[in-house]
Amino acid sequence: MTSSTTGGSKDAASGAESPTVLVLGCGWLGMALASSLAAGSHRVLGTTTTPEHIPAMQAAGIEPHLLRLGTDFGAPSEALLHRLLSNADVLVLNVPPRAATAGAYPNLLRPVHRAVAAAGTKHVLFVSSTSVYPNEPRLMRESDAISTRDAASDVLRAEGHFVPRYGQWKSTVVRLGGLIGPERAPGRFLAGRRDLEQGNAPVNLVHLTDVVGVLGCIIEHGAWGHTFNVCAAQHPRRRDFYPAAAKQLQLTAPTFKDEQDEVSGKTIDSSLVRSILPYQFKHDNVLEALAYC
């Protein structure tokens, strides 16, 4: 773990200073992560686009700041972002794509890339998605999608902007499966729908608890320089999982077309993160995880 030089808080167990963390994007996932870090030994700075979220962030021990990327991002926002980054050891970049327009996502994050370089940020934890992989019926490992600045995928291009070419900082990219958890119960995703396709496709989901656990573990153990898939180990078929998820909420179960012999859909391999991080997943059985959503 890297000692903070920007006013990080003291870890009582080790006597070392914990890194100060800036969580850029305290939405559903970002708020859970920031709250978890603040409850531990970290000083946590957080940004939100919603003023109404400020009291909850303060109550959780997060230092809140209003910041919005996009067309409204001007000189005051640039100055604020530079100041926040200058006071943080780790940037958690948790800003999902907002538009389908080609090039919109890399353009949205370009000011962040410039600010990271200018502020001398040490570490970047980029929260990405397993949507970067092709939907082919095979196992998908991290090497099946390479993040570069000229990749065809907007998300891969955005990842590529934060993979340093000259060692200015160290980064880790985390590609998440579909997120489930409190306030995001998968039983609502397809409830009541009829004759859906790809019933034999595997689900690639991950519970919020495990995402927060993995991200926190990366920061605590300084696991930089990696790309990780983060997904539950079990991948039941859609035709088995979503009716059970709807039943959990007492909703009308979806139905799927009779495609019993068809093989479809990718399966996300999360073995790399399990081999490197000392984190034990809590919800590898996503059917059992329904009780925690």
C-alpha cells in the first residue's frame, strides 16, 4: 500500500497512512464504494451531479463536491477537478457512458485524462464493463478485448486513455458484469415479457457487495497495472435465472422461445482477479444472491 503524501488518514493497525481516494461519480455503485472506504481508514472525496445527494454523502463521511462532465464543463469545473486530484492518491473513475453517439464517451472523459496528467495523480482505478467483449458463445478473458486509444469500441478507447504510455501514473481497469444488489433487483429486468430470445445464454452478473469488495481490495493492496473481469463464478441460463428472479419479487415470470439446442452468449471468465487479489467473493451463486437484492 502506498503511503499518502496528500493528507491521507492513519491506519491504526499498521501505523501507515491510507491513500486518499477521489471517487468521481458517486451514483449507486460509487456511493457504496465511497461509503465503504470512508468507514475504513480512508479520507474520501466524492463528486456528484445532484445537489440533493450532498447530505447523504456528508453523513457517510465523504467530502462532497458538485461536478458535471460534458458540455457544461468549463474553467471552474476544470479548476475544481485539478484541485481534487491534487489532494488524492487514487482516482476511482466511475462515470458510465451516457450517449450512444460515436466518440461521445472518450470525449466526455478527455478533460479527466488531461487533469490526471496535470495533477500528477499516482493511481487510476477505471470502472469499465464486460460489454466490451463480443457476444460469442465462448469464454471471454481479459485479453479478448484490448484497450487502446484507437480501438473501435468507445469504452475500450476510453480505457486506453487511462492506460499510461510513459509511466505517469499506474492504473487498473475493472470490467464489471451486470450489476445486481439492493435497489437493482434482476427480477424486474425482464418480468412479464414473453417469447424472449437467447434463453440458453449464460448470465454474467455480479453483486454490489463483491464489486465494492474487489475495488477496495485493489486500493488496499496496491494491485495496479492489471485489467480484471469481475463477475460471479456461476452462470445459469437466462431461461432459468430470470423466471426465478421474478418469482423472488412475486412478479410475472418472463418466458423464452423454445431454443433448447441453440448455444448462444458469452461467458465472462473472472479467474484472473481471483488468482491475484486476496478477496473472497460473497455471491458467486447468483440464484442465492437474489435474496440480497
